[in-house]
Amino acid sequence: MRLVLQRVLAARVEVAGDVVGEIDRPGLLVLIGVTHDDTVADAARLAEKAWTLRILADEQSCAQLGAPLLVVSQFTLYADTRKGRRPSWSAAAPRPVSEPLVQAFVDALRTLGAEVATGVFGADMAVSLTNDGPVTLILDS
């Protein structure tokens, strides 16, 4: 499982012109990709890490501040671009594997007490954000 965490002042995701997920105050935009051998335990561990990572203002975490997270699935995080000009997506898990694990990640965040907004799995989404810092980190399982 791979996460790209971006510290944001605000972020939102639209599908077909409709806002489906939004955070309107400082928090994290979380792009999440799933590979073939990821597990529910990986999802729970990374959710706890994202929730408690002290990367917001004054070295505080979402957990400390009650800051929201916007979670957007993104299989392209597992693109292999080493050969040729066309990325390979073979490292990305197929939908029957990845969709439940993305949901497990969201559920784990909510169990921890997080306010979570999401995109729509598999949809063509327009994601907009206002970076804060900018601070961007990559977490792998």
C-alpha cells in the first residue's frame, strides 16, 4: 500500500462536476494506491500512521488537532515507468482487491476518530487542493 500525504489548507474532489468529498480547513489529502499483497492489517497500520504523523502546523498531527482527511484512491501510484514511454500498471491491485482495502483504510481512520471525506473509487475525479507548506510525504506498507 502506498500513500501520498499532502498537507493542505483545503481540498475537494469532484465527479462529473459534483463535489463528492471536501475538507474546508487544514488537514491532509491522502492519495492511496494498493498492490497485490496488501492486507487489512496494512491498511489499519497506515491509517494510524497518517492520523498520528506530526506534519501539521507546530508539529502536530491530525489526531491532536482533530484535522480532517480527504482520501482519494489512485492506482497510478503503482505505475512502472522504467521501460518505454507507456507506464505499466501491473503492480496495482485489481478493483476486487483494492477497493475493499481502500475502504478498510477509511474505516480504520474513522475508528480512530478521524473526520474523513472520500472520492469515488474508480471514478474519473477532479481533485483540487491548496497545499500548505508545501509538505508532501510518501508512506509505503
